[in-house]
Amino acid sequence: MNSRKFSIPARIRSFKYAFRGLWWLIREEHNSWIYLAVFVILIPACILLRLSLIEWTLITMCTGLVYALELVNSAIERLADKISPERDPDIGKIKDLTAAAVLITAIAAAIVGLIILVPKFFMLIKP
């Protein structure tokens, strides 16, 4: 058990570190640029299509999950590169597996987005 007492300054610092990690992801990981671009397009589309509270919740959860897994993937890749700078087939498998987790989540998020957005889009353009 942690013997340190709760402190508001320590909690504020922890948020600072978390936002720094998010900034690092956006600045240095190219895949996160794709996710960010999709998110920037998605928000106005969701507003235009007047999503329900449940639909917003699903879109937000899917987007958050993809970004969270991309953060975990990036952290594991960095750690693996630090542990084994030379090419290692086992490290390669670990990196491939975490990348696959992000891919599966992104595909699932895209499917959820299509299920929600496509019918609303067709209702919007229907005469």
C-alpha cells in the first residue's frame, strides 16, 4: 500500500503528466494524426446529424478506446525498443500484437460509427 497521503498538488501533477503523454502521442505518432483527423471530422458530422445521447456515448467511448489503445501501443513499443534496441523476433511479436489490438479496436469503432451515422446521413439527404 502507498504510504503517501492524498494531495491536490500531486493529483494536478499527475494530470500534467497525462496531458504531456497525450501531447507526445499527437506530436510524434503518425497514426494518431489519422485518428485525430477522423475525430475532427466526426464531431461536426455528429452535431449535424443530431445524434442521440446514447449515440454520442457510443461514439465517444469508441473514439476514447482507440486513442487509449494507441497510447498503450506506443508505450509498449517505446519500452520494447529500450529493452531490446536490436532486432528481436519476440519483441517484434509483442509489438505486432499490440498494433493488432489497436487495429481491431479501430475497425470496431469504424463499424459502430457507420452503423450510427450512415442511416442518419441517408435520412438527412432523403427528399
